[in-house]
Amino acid sequence: MSLAIATIEAPLIDEGLRAQGVEPLVIEWTPPARGDLADVALLTRTYADDAVESGNREALARLDAARPHLVGAGLAVDLVPGMDERTILHAGPPCDWDHLGPAMRGQVARAAVLEGWAPDQGEAALLIGQGSIVLAPTDTRGVAATMCGVLSPSMAVWEVRDEETGAEAWAPISDGAGDGLPAGTPTRDLIARQRMLSDRVAPGAAAALAATGPIDLTDVARRAADAGDAPACRPRVAGMMILHALLPGLATRALDAIPAVALIAGGDGRMALPVLAAAARAALESAAGTQRSSLVIGMSGNGTDVAITLAGMPGAWFTAPAPIAEGDGDGSAPPPDAAPWTGDQGVIACADMAIDARLCLDAGEAPGIAMGIAARGDGAWIGEGIARVPLPAVRDALDALVPPRAQPLDAPA
């Protein structure tokens, strides 16, 4: 039996052995948390807590059992809880008006004009700053708004329900690009486009679903992924599958809605993006509240900050400065006018990848999340890329989930 000399990340020793005619057995190894002692101590706490392990098993079982279905469509004021006030929902963690990214501020202001609460965007900004119009995160109402999407009462939404738990989620009806309220659009055109969605697309889709039954979005996502779809960027296959499922009901119950539905389905291939985000939100809601779970169930940016939430601490946000996605996902520089992370599309990765915050810290980085890139100024879709949640948000979440044990009063300092 021959013997071998094993080395671990020791290039100088490897070279010395080879110079003597001995080929070492090189073992690739990276220390936990890249060797950061504070992070190693935090990981030790979380991995030593049996309640975290059992909580994660339960959360994963719940997530695996989730079966979100597209069940309806309608107006936000009729379907989304709490939308009967002068409220506009935005993606990302809670923040003041001035702290929202510029693109998101523009979308919010245009939504106020759409609702008739302000004659122009300047007046809308004043009213929001005074508190006359309420801003709230989409996550608090079960809404998933992709890119720079916002939601106000008269806007149209998709309705998704998890058939296992009854958890519901909603997403604005649009082509998914986040420019449902595009900058520079005359007010009359802006209103006309939204009225098409609320007066034609939403009632038509609701009638079609009532005729043919809910659409199994778990099946749609699986089959689309098998076909190479990009669920968090440009899910063309999923969009065509949803349209295919709606067509029989549209043909029999809402024939006049077909042109409007075809218009958003045949655009840039992102009609399904909000639907899949709502499906992910509903599925993740099934895991929310699982005691001590470190599973990430929320991941969202507002153009200034990005935040995560854990299954074991629903409603608690852990934030960090929002990164800008790497252009094209290949490490290349993003477009010069790219906005920092904006939108709720990160929930798609949370549902698909089952992200454990402990593994992120252990690896020294969060997983790359595929997403569209929005323009910093107007929120228009300008590319696709990869972004990662900064580790400080992960550290804060784990530290809050498993706080250090208090020392006894008589313990030495």
C-alpha cells in the first residue's frame, strides 16, 4: 500500500515536495467564515443551538409542501388587505420618503397622480413628505412588487393562494419590467394604460380562472425551469404557459379581454415575473413563524437598502446598503446608470434555493441572485445581472435569532 503526503492550502510546501519528486495530495479547504473569528463564534452559537436545526427542518418541510396557485385577479383595493386608505406600497424595507431610491420615488409619485391624490409628481412628493399619503413595504401586506414596482388602490393585481395553508399573496399586473408607471409618460396615457389593466386584463383573467380553475404555479415553475427559463429575470416560458392556461377561459368567458391580455403577454417576456414572485411569497409565508429557523424568507431592496427576513423572526428586517448587480451576471461592470437593488424578486430565489443564513456566513458570501437591473433615474429595465445580499445583514439576523447567553453576575469580566 503506497503512502501519500496530504497538504491543505499550502502552496510553498506543495512546490517543495514536487521539487523532491513527490506529488502531494492537495486538499482544497477553506476555514469556516473565511477564518473571521467573530463570524466563527457566531456560527458556533447557531450550529450549537438544536432548536435552530429542528426549526429549519420544519420550515423546509412546510416550504416543500407549499403549492401556490394563481386563483384570481382584480383591483388592489378589493383584494389586498389595508389598501382602502391613501396607501402606496413599495418594495424593500420600511423607510422614509427621502430614503427611497430615486427610481422608486418616481414610481410612488406617479402612483399618487394615477389615484388622483395629486395633480403632478411635485405635489405628490409634498403630500407624501407631509404624511398625507402613507407609504408601506409590500412585505407587510403580502404583496410582491418586482423591480421598481409599486402598488396603489386602483391598480390591478394577480391573486395567488397556497392550496396547502391558504396563505395568500398578490402582485401588480404588468409586463413585469417594473416600469408599469413609466417616467415621462403623459398623465392621460399613464392612466389609460393602468385602466386597461384594471378594466380589461384583471376582470378577463378572473373570469377565465373562474371558468377553468386555478393554475398550479409550482408545476409552471418546474416545467419552465426544465426548459431553461430565467424565473427572476425574463420567464418567457412561464408566461406562455400561463397564457396557454388562461386562453380557454378567456375564449368562453371574456373574449373582449384577449387583446389586452395578449398585449402584456406578447411584450418583452416578463409578464410571468410578478406572478412567480407572488407564488414565492405565498410559499414562503407557509414557513414564516417557524420557531428559531434561520431560513431566509424575504429578500428585497428599495433602491437604497436591501433587507432579509428569517422564518424564525417574521416581520424583523435586517438591512445593509443595497448593492448594484454585476452586469450580465458574469462579473462585468454594470451599466453606468444602474440603480442599487430594487424590488422583491429576491423572494423567487428564497423559495427556489431554500437559503440558510448560516450557510451564507459560513461560505463568506450570500448566493448570487439573478435579477433585472433598473435605471437609477427612471426605473426602466436596462439589463440583467447578479447581486448578493451584503454579509452585515446576515450577521445581524443570526445574532438576533440566537443572541449570546448572558454571563452570570458573578462571572469574571
